[in-house]
Amino acid sequence: GFGGDGDEDLTTKEEDTALRPKRLEDMIGQREVYERIMIAVKAAQIRKEPLGHILLDGPPGLGKTTFAMCIPRALDVPLQIASGAALAAPKDLLPYLTNASEGSVLFIDEIHRLPKAVEEFMYPAMEDFRIDITLGEGVNARTLNMPLPPFTIIGATTRTGLLSAPLRDRFQVREHLEFYNQEELCEIVTRNAQKLKVEIDDDAAQKIAVCSRGTPRIANNRLRWVRDYATTKADGEATFAVAKAALDMLGVDPLGLDGQDRKYLETILRVFNGGPVGVEAIAHTLNMAPDTLTDEVEPFLLRAELVVRSPRGRKLTTAGYAHLGETPPEELGA
Ligand code: ADP
């Protein structure tokens, strides 16, 4: 990423563990996804069959890992965790597959980052619970067919579109996680304030919820920051005024946008005259990977209707101009 501020909100995972719900029932929001996953889990239990493979997609911090960790707990089966980025060759996947026990779950985070060779190696494992291992080279090469116990893969990705169709099709259940509403985020903040033993007023919890970009991980990070601020500046009590001062100091604006979000909007405004502009050009100007913009920065700004996607690229909306304190050009109908 670029710049210091805000970056960590989207990428720090170590601190997630303490506040991560342990059981599916403890998860807040995502009701429809939750209900469908519960049905699949219960059906697997009743039929004593392994759960079908599950693909979860959505922006970072919305609960993909949390679902993936709660599901095996609900089934009382072992869980293995792998990352697509670390599986460079089929041999890297091998230990996970040979360790898989009947009904167990293998969670592959960032599954879109699997190289093609690993992906293809996985197809028979997912479909028929077997793998083909090639021994030797050239004319002496032989293929060894190895059966696997029936097991479940849970894949997580920021965008389903990043996966090849054959891989995508091998998941029986595909769920998209959406941003959380204020009420849900407020509940998450209130519950986690208890876990962190910080006294927080209702309107302070609301303020943090509004400022969290619809994302539980960001809500947790903001809450921790407000707690630190309250500890050092206000005898530990998180009132509305304390929360507001703490978030102002972080550079979080009233819509919850951070420095990175504003740099993105301001680049469209000042460098590209409000757009339309292609995401590559914005990414280039900001010295960022286009995928990071598409998967981590843009989804919330699109949902907040500060920008729109048009056939010719991204454009600021009237609300986008207003948020930057600018008057929109006449053709936007100000
Ligand atoms: P992802 O894998 O999509 O990036 P995570 O599952 O790691 O996101 O979620 C980040 C953090 O947000 C978790 O550690 C947890 O504390 C919190 N969180 C996510 N989803 C929920 C939820 N539905 N209810 C409560 N907290 C949640």
C-alpha cells in the first residue's frame, strides 16, 4: 500500500484472533449466508457425509476467515489452514492433502493466488477425492493414483471473478459477503468493548460503527484505538466526545473514510477531472496495484455511491464531489 494511515486496517490479521467469534451462532450479521451455511452443516451432520466445498468471496475483513474457522468447530472436525500465496507448486499442497482426515476442513485463504498447476492438481482432489502424482520424468514418467479421504475445502477470495471457471465450479456452495449495516457493526463494537473491558457509551459505539467502512475488522481496530485514546486521555471512559476526538486524530472522516480512501477520491478529482478514468491509471498515479484498489478500496466507495463505474472508467458522483467539499460540474446535475 501507500502512505501510513489506514493501510493496516485492511491487512493486519494477527490481532483478529482475540475478538473473532468462536462459534457460528456468535457471528453477527450476514444472516442469509449464515442460514444457508447452517443448513449445509446440519445436512452434512445428519447424513454423516463431508460438507460440500465452500467458496467465500468479499472485501477483506468481512468474516471469510471467521466463517472458515467456525464451520469445522460446528462439525467438530479438524481444520487445516493454508494460503494460496504460499502454495507455489503441487508439492506444497501435498502435506495438507495427505493430512486431511475424513470430514476434515482445509481452508485456503486467497485461493485466487494459486498457480494454475496447483489448481489443476486440486481438481481431482475436490471432485473424486484422489490425486495423481507423477513420478520420474520424460519417457520414464509414471502416474501414481492416490485416494484421499472425503474432506472439505473452504476457499476465500476477494473476488470470485479472479478464479478460473473450472475451479469456481468445483465449489458446491458459493457465498458472497456484503458490507455490514450500522446496527450490526454497533453490536459488534458493543460486544467487543465488553471483551476488551472498556466502558463505552452507546453513542460512542454508534460513532465507531459509522466510521468503520461497513467492515468488522475495521470496527475492531477503531475500537482498540478509541480504547487506547481513552486510557491515555480520558481515564479510560469512551464517551462520544472521546471517540470522536480519537477518530479525528486518526484522520477518519465522518463517513469513516481513511487517508487512502480520500487519496483515491482526490486523485480522480484533481488528476483526472472527476473521471471517467480507468482503474489502472488511478493505481499508477497512487503507485498501487490495481487489484488492491479494486478489491480493497473501491468496493466501499462504490457502495457509498461516492464513485460509479461506467464503461469508460470510474467517475465521481455528486455525493463524491460534495464529500470532498467541491461543486460538481453541471452535467452531473448539481
Ligand atoms: P476476512 O477473512 O474476510 O478478511 P475475518 O474473518 O478475518 O475477515 O474478520 C476480521 C475480524 O472481524 C474477525 O477477527 C472478527 O473479529 C471480526 N468479524 C468478522 N465477521 C464478524 C461477524 N460476523 N461478527 C462478529 N465479528 C466479526
